[in-house]
Amino acid sequence: MSSEALARLTEEVVDHRFRGLPPDADGLTVGELAAQRRNLFTGGFTTPVLALSAEHLEHNLRLMAEYTERHGLAFAPHGKTSMAPQLFARQIEHGAWGITLAVPHQVRVARAFGVERVFLANELVDAAALRWLAAELADPAFRFVCYVDSVRGVELMDAALTDAGTPRPVDVVVELAAGEGARTGVRTEAECARVADAVAAARTLRLAGVAGYEGEVPRATPERVRAWLDRLVALAVEFDKAGRFAGLDEIVVSAGGSAWFDAVADAFAAIPELSAPVLKLLRSGAYVSHDDGHYRRLTPFARVPEEGALEPAFRLWAQVVSRPTAEQAFVNAGKRDAAHDLDLPVARVVRRGGTERPAAGIEVTGLSDQHAWLRTSPEADLEVGDWLGLGLSHPCTSFDKWQLIPVAEADGTVVDYVRTFF
């Protein structure tokens, strides 16, 4: 990645655009503010403020790097989770093959910061985006792979890339749908072959492998997910036997969200020897921050605890602004601040006068735009002015609400700021 582009992030001026940062820091650069190592709780930060745990973030990065290496997997974590080039850089430093992304804008962000390998987990049929991609492919160091899931899509890609005069073919993988009623992808193996035939006929495309997303398997169980993964592996084998991968230096077989990567590891371990080495590419993304809800319940590490455990790195700090009754309280963080598409935030800790304690007897029951509704039992010790630390569910809709996120050590010392691009 580009160290110069990353360094420029530290030159951005702190001002009213960035929620939660100290008002008296206006006019400083991000780098200058980071160098002050202010404390999240006593250094002038205002509530609500979202913070990432420095220790938990590093733990999660290291754990997945070790997991993928142990299982012989290449790793392209899904960057749409954070859209934070600083985290992309850290993922690559921890051994990631590259970064997975979902839409052209995200690829442009990654390229602006020097990401050299991109897996686009989507079909790309936008002519303007394909013209831009063709220009990027003039960089011989840039490796790009994307889905195809229809003959029509292949035809649109070929036409746009031909018009753009692409300097080399675009590598594509046929996306196998996770089942009837699932999201995108080719529904049958016979149709996969027709899409592959269309790729072979297109001068601007090259068939590089097969891929899909097991997280879309309907009514997913370990057995259903493994059955679909076995179909994906069998498709790669059949394509190889048919000579569809002739001339490749490596064959891409890719899957893997954040809920079933253990099943992916097991299935990919059974891929037989093919005509070229196989790039077994895992794409899990939510691990980087993990969470206190959806992925805490679904993480494969709960099924294989001997492999380790991820740690929730997000904490949203809000302040109690109203305590109208003994059974009710309100804090100043709501839908604009907290992920709420999968689960409500969870009260974790109360902070008062420099002391933290568990948020016993406190439950988040609802969110307004700028308030969280709290139900409090008799054991809850909560006063106006207290800080409440909230755990969040679903990293993808936590990152996208905050442009500049403090990274704090366990004692509250802020050591960095993560910039997001949504």
C-alpha cells in the first residue's frame, strides 16, 4: 500500500465534521491530535463518541492471520466492513493476500491508497466503472478479480472493456448461487458452464476460477453449508477437467463470510490437485472489530473454541441526559450513532468519576434518532451525567456512521484515529 497516501490522512484538519472529537482540537491536524495522546474520558471528547479498542483490534488481526495460515488459506478480508484504508494496511501487514470489496467506489478508495490486489465480490457491468478499471489495469502490479453470474453480464463487460481498450483481460470467477431464493449467482451447474463458455468467447475476460458466498445458503445449517461448499469445489474440479483453466498460473476458489469460515476451511482442505495451484481465498471481514451481538452469536470460534476467540473492539460511549423515573433513563446516542439493523446496542459498563463498573440492571429497549431508551431495574445505579459504554451489533453498519474513530488503549489513551470512506 501507499505509505504516502496513508500519511496524508494524518494531515487532515480536525473540525466540526468529526463527531465526538474535542472542540478545543479544532485546527489541529489528525497527526497532531494523535501525538497529544489525549484520554478518551478526560481529554475533552464529547458524547456520543465511538471508539475502537487498540488491544482488541490487534488481537483480532493477529488471530485471523494465524487461523488462515494454519488452514492453508489465502485471505482477502472484506473491506466494505470498515472502508478504512488504515485497517486495510494493517490487514495486509498481517499477511492478507489483498482486500475484497463490493462496488466500484470501494475499489477506487482501495486503489487511491495503493491496494494492489482486489477481489470484487460482485458482477461489474457499469460501463463507466469498467472504463476506469481498464485504465487501472495499465499498472502491471494490480491484480483484479470479480464475479460473473450471467451471459448478459459477460457480454456487457466485454463490450465496455473493448470500447475502453483494456490493456489486458479482466480475471473473472463464475459465482455459484447459494441456492434457490438466495442472492446473486448462477443457479445451476449447467448454467455455470454456459456463463463460462461466454467468458471463453470474450476477448477482454479470462476465467480464473469459481466463487460464491455460503452466508446466503437458505436455512443455513452446518450440513447445508457444507453441501453447498462441496458443490462449489466440484464445480472447480469439473471446469478444470474440461480444460477451462488451461494456461492459468493459479486457479481461484473463493468463499467465506464471517459466520461459516470454519466450514470453508474444512471444504477447501479437501480440494484435490488441479492443473494449476489453487488460491483458496477466504473473504471474511467482520472479524476486524467483531461485535457484541450478531457475530458474537454466529462466529465459528464459538464452534471451535480451541482455535481462539475474537474480541469485540467497538464501544459507543454515550451520556445519561435524563432519568425521568426509577425505571427509565435516556442517553444521548441513537439511530444516527449506533448500528441497529440487526440488534439494539447492549449496555456494558457505566463510568462515573473515573471508575467503571458493569451496567447491571440496564437494558436498551429502543432507539430514537438521538436517544437510546433504557429500562432500569432496582439494581441499576445510574445518574444523569454518567457515561454508558454500549456494545454494538453488526460492524458493517457501525463503521459507516463515523468518519474518524479514536483508537483507545485500555486506560483510555487515544493512540490513533481511523478514517473511513463511505
